[in-house]
Amino acid sequence: MGRLDYHELTIRKRPHFQPLEATLFITFRLAGSIPKSEVRYYKERRNWLKDQLKRVERMVNEGEEHSSWLARIQKLDREWFIKCEDLLHRHAVGPTWMLDERVADKVAENLHRLDGKDIRVDSFSIMSNHVHTVFRPLVAAEIIKQILRTSDDLVGQIPALSKIMHALKGRSARECNLILGRTGSLWEHESFDRVIREGKFHRTIRYVLNNPVKIGVVSH
């Protein structure tokens, strides 16, 4: 497949890849690309579920009730991700600055700049208003263990990941704003981030690379 208008897709074959090495699936999006009311509603529901989970954790470490609340949080996260994807693909609200190939190229350039230095990039897809990327942070073994132990809000809880995303989003925001002749926030602060669990690596890669097919930008 050749270069596309506003997409750059990349994948590396890794025959000896081990899925449990803290490889992440991260989606970040342009500021204002999802209505604030929707984000607020999701956060309120999620915070309530997390409070219930903490209440149970104070009483018991494991058990049916604990698993039930955890499953409800995971279900909400899946539903929220699907809803966000639909809103983003429909360009329901907000900017679509990455339709400009110069802007998309800058985002891709910054992903490549970090590849081999701070992260090992396995795949990414740049859409009009959001970016999907699969990468492994190149960090100390202790941080990898911390990532694997964490099932919730990775970037927010682990400073090493926050630093990586700041390096990616901060520089790309400055460069893209310069191209667009604007100032202010380019990226939304929060991102959707998850550890890719065992057996899910290739499925996640396919999801990332299929995104432009899904909305009809390319046929294959």
C-alpha cells in the first residue's frame, strides 16, 4: 500500500514477540473532538464504579463481588471506547487538523523520532482527529513490572509513561500549531491506554491498521 492522504500505517514483523512485555495500545485525540458533556458523564460513572471497587477491596482482597465490580469497570471502558470511536469517525464535533497531510506527517515524524529511543513502535494509524499507536516503552525492568501490575489509567499513574506521552504530544503540538498558524491546546490531555494482554497483540495490530478501512478511506 502506498502513502495515503492523511494516514501513515506501519507495522514490524516480530516472530519472537512476547505479548507480556508491557506493550501498550494507546489512543490520543485532538482537543475538543468529543463533547465535554459525554466525557463528564463517562468520568462520573467510572469514578462511582471505582469507589465501589475500593469499598469492596477494603473488606476483601478477592471474591465474587470484587470481580463483579472490576468487570463492570472493564465493560464501561469498552463501551466508552466504542462510543468515542464512533464520534471520532463521524467527525461529530471538533477539529480535523490531521486531514492536512503536513500535520499528519509531523505526528508521524514525532512517533518515529521516539522509536528506538523512548519506545519501540510496533504500529500506528493517524486519522483525521485521533491517533492509534501500539508501542513498548523502553524503560527499566521495575517500571515494566509496575505497568503489568496496573490495570487502570496507565499514563496517569506511571510517571515514565506520562513523560513519554508528554514528549510525543508536546513537541508535535508545537510543530503542528506552527503549520496551522494557531496557538493553544492541540491534544486532549487524557488518552485511552491499555496493556495488550497475552494473545491479543496481533488482534490489536489488525484493529489499528484496519481503522482507515473501517471508515472507507481505503478498501484494503
